[in-house]
Amino acid sequence: MWNWEYAWSILPDLIAALKTTFWATFGGFIFAAIGGLILAMLGRSPIWIVRAVNRLIIEFIRNTPLLVQLFFLYFYILPTMFPTAPTALVSGIIGLGIHYSTYMSEVYRSGIDAVPKGQWEAAKALNFSRTKTWSTIILPQALPPTLPVMGNYLIVIFKETPLLSAITLVEVLTTAKNAISISYRPFEAYTLVGVLFLIISYVFSVLVRMMEIRLNREQSASSGTDSSSKPQSGGKGRLDKEVKQQA
Amino acid sequence: MNATELEKAAGQEAPARTRKRQADTGVQPIVRYEHVSKSFGDLEVLHDINLDIAPGEKVAMIGPSGSGKTTLGRMLMTLEEPSGGMITVDGEPLWHMKSKGRLVKANEAHLHRMRGNIGMVFQHFNLFPHMSVLRNVTIGPRKVLGISAEEAHERAVTMLGKVGLGDKLDVYPSMLSGGQKQRVAIARALVMNPKIMVFDEVTSALDPELVGEVLEVIKEIAREGEMAMMLITHEMDFARDVADRVIFGAEGHIVEQGPPEQIFENPQSERLQSFLSRFRLS
Amino acid sequence: MMDVPWNDFYPLLWEGLKVTVEVAVLSALAALVLSLVIGLCRVSKFKTVRIISQICTEVFRGLPLLVLLFWVYFALPFLGVEFDKVTSAVVAIGLNYGAFGSEIVRSAILAVPNGQSEAARALNFSPLQRMIYIILPQAALRMLPPFGNLMIELIKGTSLIYFITLSDLTYQALILRNNFLSMTPYIFLLLLLIYFVLSSFVSVTVRLLERKLAAGRL
């Protein structure tokens, strides 16, 4: 039933294909991290119409399938936008990035909401400009507690990369499919793909958990001396809930 | 039936003080602690406790926080398992049962049978927030005692009337004041007809102005019932008024016990003297 | 815009919608049952049960849905277990989202204050009665919003059954696109809109349910 020899023979190809999977994962993650921050800041805009449109876009993207968005991007939007159509990898990164930026924006939002209102007022009292307020007061406090949640989204994005096989990206799953089309042995190939994904997402999640523990320790250490960081840890609790809800 | 009614009538007429029933009268105690100890990890909170409570006896437990009095009550309610020793309820071991002639750890069925004798009112009420006041009181009789819906309803309404909440039947607990919540909790426990009831610091979570109404209800119950009570409390006046016997515990030991007059007017041990003096000051 | 042959789109998309809804409803049921069963196992008093159920959660959550779907549909027959397409889809989606759901059930049960369980024990409820009458009804209210989100994710996830050539909405839309290549943007926009309506239906339902369940208690 299980043919070790065959399994060993395709494993190197699968592992090599992981390189593409990682590119897509990290590319999509960075895109989503930056896009999410922009969306979160737009959500705080003083102009209501900006906030409303922002909300609508986020809801629409979040509530529709990534797969369809990928097709739309790859078959229509990107080829029309650019003179030379981007590659499958770039399209995939853009698709993952756009989809998950809407999730990330919620993460940032709860981080930003957890910064005490007094911080905004203090910045205003010191006559900081809007950009200065964001860059020197708000974000340095809002971002660190969101890191573990962001880490979890890195894992989520990693697990979404097989979808990119639909837009012809040769990642792990496509490689397995190609091997199967020659050997007609899906059992070994798909099992190996599953095991690879399990191992890697497990390693990622252990790293995220370690980061979380370290962050918690730093936070409780600092809240011992500085009472102003307490609302932050309160915000963390909310973030945890957020992740559970989204998970 | 006639006998109990007679007893009830007699109990109501006689002032609390003369009804005093102590464990040494030869009656089989309703609760007996023998060499009971309890540890949480390395911390021993109760050492070698020996205590009898007679049927119908009202025992007040006083003492500084951390003296283990709450744990004593929680072990009786089977919420906490003793680390050593034996608790007997109505002549039967609570946490142990006989199996092939040997005493072994009780199983859930045994605990279930034994718990039928015991009731408890908690410091934080622990009302069921997803049920109306009425349902909070009927659910026990319905699901545990297997009583018909009509009878459970009738009993619950009577009981809620007795605690002065006859007009709150369909309200949810979140709409009630702390004092009202605690009175519902008392009705909920009473309606199960326990032989002994544990009152675990039932006024500690209440605003000061609400303490009185709850204590009144408990006094009323104490006056009329043949139910034994274990009153874990910080209210010294209340303990003096209601209890047949007051037990002062500290650091896991019973330091001193006796009738309320003796405990409050004529404390023997230095520990109790300093405890009471501190209490009067604060 | 005026030349868009909308009327040619609807019949195929309607067929696709039926498949999508069928698979979504069946896998949602499977996922909910699994969530409850695994979630209850996660809070069992037996350590072995807890560990086994946790391993199940980790495995089915750690696998990408598409890989799980391929494994169930293409690889499982080699172990002698052969499902048709719809069953494969329901099994894969149910396992994947059930694993996430079990985490929701577990944390909702653990979030019910300990005093509730103690009060139920003081009233002499059996462990089963405690769970049914006291713990679960309170946990259910906490579970609702995250389950709503999970169901939306599940609806989005059903688009993956396109890969095993089940003729769902996404599949039909791609066929349409082949027939009307110049209409690509309209077809995709319409497709996204249909999914959006489906998701919104779920979130509105959950919100109504929540209001109904919470009535009186808060």
C-alpha cells in the first residue's frame, strides 16, 4: 500500500517546492501587514466617508472567498492594470496580501483601541502633528502586543498557499499533483504534503507561543514599574479573543 | 407527619436559646468530622479537625480569613475532597463507601446519594444567569428530585414568598440587587429540603445596606426549621443571635468553641480575645 | 454595461448555488457536531481523552483544507475508503472547521465561572445534568459570535470543492467565463456578490439568534 521507495523519490522535489511556498507565505504576509496597517489607520480617519468606504471594502473582502479573489486578480484585474501580466507568484502574493490585510487591520485596530485615550490627548497637548502622533506615540504602544496574533496569521497564510495552485503557481501541492500525473500514486504524495504542512505549521506555532510568553513576561515586568502599560495588557486579552473568534 | 408538625409548632414557640441541641446529648450527629485534614499542595489549611453537629443544631464558624472555615463547609458540600480523615453525614461516610467490606473512595453515585442531605448558599450567590428567578428555584426539584412541574412550581412560589421575593418570579438574576440575589439563592437551596445547610459567608459580597435583609431571612429559617446549619460568617452579632454553638477557628485548628454567651462574653483563649477585640475596633 | 447578458448567467449560477448551499449546510452540520464532541472531549476528566482529542484538533487544524480535501478524495481510496465527491467535501470541510470549532466550544465551556458548576453540584445535579442545564446553555451564548465567524469562513471554504470538480458556484462561474470571456469582470463581481450575500445572511442570523438567546439575562 505505502511505497517507501516511491515516497523517498518524490520527497526532494516536494521540499524544493517549499521554497516557492515560503516566498508566497512571507510575501503575502508582509503585504498583508503593511496593507492592514493602512486600512487600520484609514479606519481612524476623521472623515466619515473614508471610514465608511474603508469598512465596506474590509467587509466585502473578508466575506468572500480568497479563491475567487485570486481568479479575479489573476485572470482580469492584474493583466488589465499592468502592461505585462505579473507572474503567478506575484499575483498570489498580492491576492493573499489583500485578503489578509483585512484581517490584519482588525488586529491593528484592537491594538490601537487598547492605547489609552489619554495618549492621544497628551500628543495633542504637546502639539504633535497627526503623523508624529501616529509614529511616535500610538504605534509604538499599539504594535508590540499584536505580534503573537500577527504570527498566527503567518501560519494561516502559510496554510492558504495551496490555493495558489489554482493560478498555476508550482508550489508544494502542484508539485505533488505533477508527480501523481506520472505515477498515479496519490496516496504517498498527498500524505507527504500533509505531513510537511503539519510539521511546518507546528514549528511556526511553537515559535509564536514562545514569542507570546516572552512578550507577556516583558509586559508584566514593565507593568510592575509603569502603571501606564496596564491598559496594554488589557488590550492583549481582547486580542486573544479576536484570534479565537477568527480561528 | 403529625409529629413533625408538632415539632415545628414547638420549635416556633420556644425561643432559640432553650432549643439548644448539642452533640453530646446522645443523639446521632447529622455531621461528624473525624481527624479531617486538608492540604492544597504543600499548604495544609486544616489539621486534624474533630467536630460533631447535632440534627437541627445551628453552628456558627468564626475566625480570621485563611482559618479554613470555608474549606470545612466546602468539604461537606463535596466541592473539596479531604486529604485525610473521615466525614460522616447522618451516620454514613460522605467521601467513602463500603465495597466488599472495605472502605473505599466514594464514587459519583454514592456522592450523589449523600449530597441529597446537604445544601449550600455561596458567598457569590452563583445563581444561574440564563434562568428566571422561578426557574432557578424549580430546576433542582424538577431535575434532581423528579417532582412534577406543578408541585415544583408551587413549592418554589411558597419558598420565594418566604424570602420576600414573591413578586420577582419571572425576573432574571441580573435585574436583582445583591441582597435579592442571595435570597433567591437561599430559596433555591432550601427547596431541596436538606438536613444540613452550609451558609458560606453569604453576606461578604453584599453592600452594607443589603446585609440586614439577608440575615433576617436566615434568622427566620433558623427559628422555624429543624434543619441543621453551618454558618460561616464574619457577622458577630448575627452569630450570637442565631447560633446554638460558636466555633472559633484559626490556622486550620478549632481553637475554642461553646455557646455564644461564653464565646463572646467570656473568651478563654488569647487568640479569640485578640480576634474579638480587633473585630470590635473595626 | 448594457451588453452584459445577465440572463445567460443566472441558470448556471443557480445550479452552482444549489451545490454550494448543499455542501455548506451538510459540512456546517458535520462541523458543529464535531466541534461539540471534540470540544467536550477536550474538557473531559480523563486525561487520555483530553490528549487524544487535542491531537485530533491540532492535526485537522494544522492541515490546509485543500490538502485535506485532496487527501480524502484522492488518497483515501488507496486505504479502501472511497467517498463520492459530496461526501469527501463534507468530510474534509467538516473535519477542518470542526477542529477550529472544538476550540471555540472548549474555551466557551472553560469561560463559564466555576461557581456555576459548584452551585449545580450543591443542588445535586449529575455531571451530565450540570453540562446540559447549566454549563452548555451559558457557554452557547459565548460560542455564538465566534461560531458565526467560523460559518462564514466555512462558506468561503466551500469554494475549494471546485478543485475536485464539484459544480459549485465557483466552478459554474469559471465555465461561464469560458463561454463569455469578455464578460470576465462582471461574472467575477457577480460571483463575489453572491458569496457576500451568503455570508451576510449568516452574520445577520447569528446576530438575531444572539439577541434572542441573551434576552433577559444581561
